[in-house]
Amino acid sequence: MKKNFVNTIIIGLSTLIMAGSMVGCGSASTADADANENTTVKEETKTEDVTEKADTEEKAEESANLSGSISLAGSTSMEKLCEAMSESFMEVYPEVTVTVEYTGSSAGIESLTQGSADIGNASRGLKDGEKESGAVENIIAIDGIAVITDKENSVSDLTSEQLVSIYTGETTNWSELGGSDEAIVVIGREAGSGTRGAFEELLEIEDKCNYAQELDSTGAVLAKVASTPGSIGYISLDAVDDSIQSVSLNGVAATEENIVAGDYQLSRPFVMATMGEISEQNELVKTWFEYIKSEEGQSVVSGVGLILPE
């Protein structure tokens, strides 16, 4: 019996030792697996870091090697966009100088076709004659045209028909539209303006407008309407501020959401035209358009209140 008891103890100890060995082996296997997994993760991270560093160095080298100048001319409505884009672009490419002249859409396309500008800015679609001359339409943003009045005006909504009647001179007093007994002062842009061209085309009133004053820039229209009682004008949506009242059209406010939805009538493209396709341009101009289409460039477009084209 004593012998059986001793045997039992020996068997028990042997079982415990084997179990411990198995646990130890399991722990070792788990540890090895964890170590291998950690090594793989580290190697993947290292590879990603090396790739990212290589991309950064390549971009830096490209920026350092690119030098020269890019000239743009045209639409005054595109000033805010062009200034922001030029500044952002030159931060990335410090050896490149971007110059922009704000001469109006038609004048800008003329500068392009005559060879005095690399890019012609137009705040409207290109005309058939301009396309026939070799200009190619590159739409880089969508803008809305806001109808504005002075802040004291009690009329806050107009129908398309009422707006047409104001600009063609049929309606001359705000009292005819439910407002106060006050003469309507019709403000517009100069001939050749992309904003004017788009406004008149969208309302189908080309060459029919009866302007009290024709001004040569978006800022001039904004300032004039803000300071003139009874006035009405139109400006780029991104130029609207709290110095004036933005009038809704057919009950629809001039907002990005309503333009994207197709509910607001007055919207137009912002075009950066080139002579021939972008692929045919010099390295500087091609890089300019590549930057506009990049994440940074698209952020600039959105940042100035414009809509990204689809």
C-alpha cells in the first residue's frame, strides 16, 4: 500500500511537470508569434515611412527645379480665386512667379489668343468665336451670381420676370414690386464683363438692358449698391458680404447648396482657358493645372466660396 502511495505521488508530479512544460511551450509559441507580428508591423511602417519620405523629397526637388513665370489675364470676378491660388501655388513653387491682370473676361481671352497671356480667365463659357480661334475651355469652379440691393430695401425676393422687367426698364419704381415709393437705380457691369455676359444670357436679355451705371469691377458694383438707396446690382456669389442684401430669386436664395441642387437660376462657370489642350502647354502651365486639381488646389477653390466642378 505504501508502495502504491509513492507511485501515485510520482505520477502526479510527472503530470504537473508535463503540464508546466506544455504551458511553457505554448507561451513560447505565443511570444514568438507576437514577436513576428510586431516585426512585420515595424517593417511595414518603416516601408511606408521610406515611401512617404521619398515622395516628399521628390516633390521638394520638383519644386526647387521649377522656375519661371505664368501670366493670367481676364475676369475681375475671379480675382479672389486667382489671388488665393497664386499665393498657395508660389508657396509650393517659390521659384515660380504668377502674375494676374484683371481686365475682364473678353479682354482676357483676347490676351490669350494674341499670345500676351498664358491663361485667359473668363467668368462665363467660351463663345464659339473664341473656341474657333483655338482657345480651350477649362472649367475650374462654378460660381453663382447674386442679385443685390441696398440693406434698407424691403423687397427681399424677386421672380425672374420681375428681374427682367427691372433690367429692361419696364419696372422703374420699387412700389410696383411691393416696396417703398422709390426709384430703382439699375447698376450693372461694363460690356465685356463675364458676369454681365452670364447674367444677361441666363435671363435672355442680351443687349436689352437699361443701366443707370455700368461699372468695371465686382468691388465697384458692391460698393455702389451698398451706398445708393433704391439700387440693384449683380455680383459673384463669393463677393457677397453684410454691406448689402442678397435677394432671393423665385423664392430660392443664392447659396452653394441651392446651386449644386440646380434650384438657383443664376450660376456660371469659372474658366481658365488655354490655347490648345492642357497637355500641349509648357511645363509651368501644366503644373499650374495639376496643382489646381490636387487636394491643396481644390481646398483653395472651396475656401473662397466656390463650387468644385464634377
